[in-house]
Amino acid sequence: MRGMIGKIASKSLSVAGKWQQQQLRRLNIHEYQGAELMGKYGINVPKGVVVTSAEQVQKAIQDVFPNQNEIVVKSQILAGGRGLGTFKSGLKGGVHIVKSNEVEDIAGKMLGQILVTKQTGPQGKVVSKVYLCEKMSLVNEMYFAITLDRTTCGPLIIACKKGGTSIEDLAEKFPDMIIKVPIDVFKGITDEDAAKVVDGLAPKVADRKDSMEQVKKLYKLFCACDCTMLEINPIAETSDNKLVAADAKLNFDDNAAFRQKEIFALRDSSQEDPREVAAAKADLNYIGLDGEIGCMVNGAGLAMATMDIIKLHGGTPANFLDVGGNASENQVVEAFKILTSDDKVKAILVNIFGGIMKCDVIASGIVNAAKQVALKVPVVVRLEGTNVDQGKRILKESGMALITAEDLDDAAEKAVKAAAS
């Protein structure tokens, strides 16, 4: 995610339809989708159109920009830092301002290519859509965001009179420039709140009253659409004295999917970690990481403790995977498929404490997974709790070459050793 709010440090866990499981608390959509949504709420946005192939460019220009000499070409990926990013093909920058007759060429060089930014990691993300926008005459660029604040227990509007660049650097060097206006969720945004935000933006030419109305409309969108974050960098003033959202970054609360069906239909799973997409389909709590030890655990607390103790013994977890308290045998099989699909995984650690979750179910799932998936890496298993004896017997009678462990410390130590061998 781009901007000051940045990426949520510890991703919450995602799975649909299970009361005892936590949601991922955010849906991320593309900039062009966010701009379209803002437009529906009366927020000023640049005119634009999205294309998925170079062949669509000329028709799009004729239909939307018939008399425009220059057009902004923006690669669409679910990550920030596009402007300063680099394509693996060598093309510099994911955002270009070009002459109308050059749009097809530059769009063709973006589409289907992998863009690497400071937020994608070295693997980058593939650009399957390009957003063509009108080039506006901007006289001032600022920063605007709304997020949820734990301290004030409600929405918090963040404004800065400088924008269009790294807000993190500005916040560090000039913290006084950052204005924070908490909103009483019961009262909603008042004229006084909107005025404070506009004062923080310090527009030079835009009408003050109109700017306050734009701020109110942004807040209305935030609440009505169940946003967890709304970020515009830059929110800008144009030469005709308007305040315009020249960028659009929105996240939405997954718990509200049942009442935001149109918005959640915009989800682009091709931009997400395929392991997490597969896990969500299987109703598994999964978060992909970059380590070498795949983890399958029941219970979020035990999963976190397992990850910590792996780290303590010198290893690194490849994922967070909580199979939950009532996982089926089929879900265990799917979990193993996801773990073994990760080329980085050198060993798998199964750590189950059977309370509601039964050890024999886990054991049967492991055996069936081994029949369906070629287990090419060592598997360390620690079982304890409900039906533990049945579970151990199932594993023993399977003839599988498993590494058993008596406790969590022993399991982590053996997993790290197995991954290194």
C-alpha cells in the first residue's frame, strides 16, 4: 500500500463464513475502480478509462480524449510506489505522461509486464490493466487520508499541505505538517471538522466552501462503503480552482462483504498471493511469508508461538496457517497442498493441540495428503490433546516417514534441523 498509512504490519486472518475465525479486514481495489467509486459520491476525479490491451488504446482515446494532446498512462497493480518502480523488461516508471500518439506504444510496453516497486518486493506484480487519465493542470499537490484509529476509537482524517511524494519522509522530517482530525463516529463529520482538514491542506486557489464539501463527501464514502482506509496522494488543486482526487487508494472491511456485494465483486485475485487465494477457498486462515519452514497449527495463539519458537531456533516460518478448531480432513489435505506448493518450503511442522480439533482428524488428513501430494520435504509432527493416541496410531500405521516430537520446543528444533539438512 502506498502512502503514510502503509501496509498493515500484521495481516489479519482471512476466511469467510466462520464465526470463530477472523477476517482479513480489508479488500484492496485498483486505482481506476476507486476513482469510479469516488465519482459516484460526487468527488472530483480526473476523466479516465481502463484498457487491457494496446489494441484498445486508440478507440479509448477517440471516445474519451478526442481533443487532448497529452495523456497520463498509469499501470494498475495493487501496490504503491508505481511512479518510481521499474519493469523487469527495463522500462523505468509505472506512470508516464505522453503525447496521445505515443500512448499505444507505452501501454503496450506496460501490459503483461512485471512492475517492481518498493512495496511489491523483488518479485513484482504483473500489469494486466492500464489506466488512461486526462492530464490536468495542477497548481498544488496535497495529501489526504482517512483511516481507523484505535486511540480515538473511530475514523481519523489525516491531511498534509504537501503531497504527491513520499508522505513517510515528510512526516519524519516535518511532523508539524501532518494534521490529524478525529471524527466522532456518532456525530459524523461537522463543519468544524471539515474546516480543520481544509486548513491542514492549506489550498491556495480552491474555494474553501467547495473544498469542505469535498472532504465531507469523502467521509461519507468512507462510512457508506465500509472502508478501512481511503488515501489520496495527491489530492490536488487545478488551475480552474477545483480540489481533485488525482489518485485513489481504498481498502474495505471484509466483514462488510455481505452488504457491499458490488464493491467486493471488484476483487482482483490475480494480484493476490495465489496461496492465500487457495486458502480462502478452503476456509483456512493462511498468510504467506518468506521462510523455509511450512507451519500447520490450530489456534492463532499457538500458531504465533510456533512461528516465534521456529525463529528462536534459527529458522524462519514460511507461513501462518491456523486450521481452526473444527477443520475437516479435506481442509487438512488442502492445507498440505498449499504448503507443498511453496518452493521455498524445506520442511513442514505440524503442531496440533487437540481441544475442539481432534488429533485423529489431523492425522487422517496428513495421511490422505501424502497420498495426493508428493511430500518431498521432511514433516515434523507434534500432537497433543483430544484423541492423541488414535492420531499417533494412524500416523504410525500409515508407514510414512514422519519425524515425531514430544513438545513445541522439540518440534521446532527438529523442524529447523530437517530444513537445513
